[in-house]
Amino acid sequence: MTHGTDDIDSTYGTFGNGRMSRPQPEPHYNLKMFGEVVKTFRKRARLTQDEFATLVRYSLETIASIEQGRRLPPPDFPERADSVLDAFGVILAAAKHLTRRKGLASWFRQWALLELGALSLYTYECRLIPGLLQTPAYARTLFADQLPPLDDEQIEAQLAARLERQELLRNRPNTAFTFILEEHLLLRQLGGEEVTRELIDHILDLSELRNVDIQIMPLVRHHHAGLDGPMQLLETPEHQWFGYLEGQKYGQFLSDPKVISALQMRCASMRSQALSLDDSKSLMRRMRGAR
């Protein structure tokens, strides 16, 4: 089992109750993930638990309990730890997931926590525009179309959580984000022409960020390595890789190196099959001008 995945099935362990799943994780799982984030940055700073405890002015027992996911951190601990460990705001951001759970699916929180400190993130989507690239209008359309229907409070909570998560793209300039999107996602005009026009403009703006690569998989392609469906890959600061697959109702976390290797090969193949970065931008500009 790879580092940082205690309580995660090492092959196809999931975060839902669907096929091949375990019971939905209890809230303490988020504590374990937060503890792993703190421990990773402490080790990066080459500090022992005892040295770290002195710097943040907490007992060694408290530090050990936090890193092991056995207790909630004191209110001022995330800020102290982030400052002492020079964690780029990652520990502060991770702490939000310990209390701000409304609007973020329970089976997605663990992946969202790993995203906060990732070195690179790869996303392939064939169903809808990925959450990190959505506009508020596009996201609101998705939430309004959900069945069973959501009430207004639920829609607003989910929208707020999505917009907060999108801050990753601009707040993590040293994280490499790579997206491969199917052309038909923009041709569908989900939400209408105006929503789609705004969406294309938004994606074009994001594609100008140095840490964001966006490629379009053309509608006609005789060979396609991603026919098994959407996927995400993530590299941690420790250069370990994890995968995430999302279905109709639940998400699936992947940590088996053999499975990750297969997904990496597919992703690499799709990057060669998709349009280049410049050609993808040109296609989106043409699509934008045609509306």
C-alpha cells in the first residue's frame, strides 16, 4: 500500500456504497487525510514531531494525535502550522474540509483534500466540463438538473463549494493542471447558447495560465485511448500517484500501482490523440465565433 492511504483499499477501494465498495467513510477519515498533509509538510521541513511541537507551541502528544488523525486540530493550529512549515496555504486550505463539508460530496472529500497539495493533476472528461473549469452558470445548470431535485439551499451550497475549489487553478501556480475535453461537451450547449459562450470564454482565459494545459479531443477520431470513461490522476509532493474515477453516484479512489500505470499510459496516448494546445484554442475560438 502506498504512503498516505491508510484505510484505503490498495486496488479498487471506493468512497461510496456502490459495487465493489466499502461503507462510506466516517468523518474521522478527513482527520486522517489532514494529518497526512501536516506530516508531509513537517517531513519536507526536516523537523521531528518534537521540534515541530516546540515551534507551534503544542505538546508532542497533540502533534502525534493530529498527524495520526485521532483528534481535531485546535482552532489556531492550522495557521501556526502553515506558517512554521511554509506550506503555501495548503494546511489552512485542508483545514477547511474538516468543518466546511456542506456542498461537497462525502465520497469526494478525500480526493479534494489530496488536490490541495498535488504537484500535478490530469483530468479526462467525456460527460461534462470538469468542475475546476466550470462557470457559475454552467455549474448551476448541472445542479438544477439533478434528480432527485435539489432545493435552493442545496444548490447554493454545492455552487459555493465548487467555486471555492476552483481557486486551486490560480492559488497553486506551481501545480501543473492538464485537461483533455471531448469536443462534444461544448457542442451540447448545456444551459443554452449564452451559457456555452461564456463557458468557452472562461476556458480560453484559463488556458492562458502557465500552469494549465487544455486540449480538445476532436469529434472525429479513429483511435481513442479513453473509451473506458473519464478519469483523474494526481501526483503528491512525495511523487506518488493516485487515481479517481467517478460514476453515476459514487467515486472510486485508485492506489494500485499497476492500475495507475495503465491509466497513465492511456492519458499519455490521449494527449497525443487530442488536438495540440494551440489547435485546441483555435477550435474553441471558432466555436465561440460561430455562436
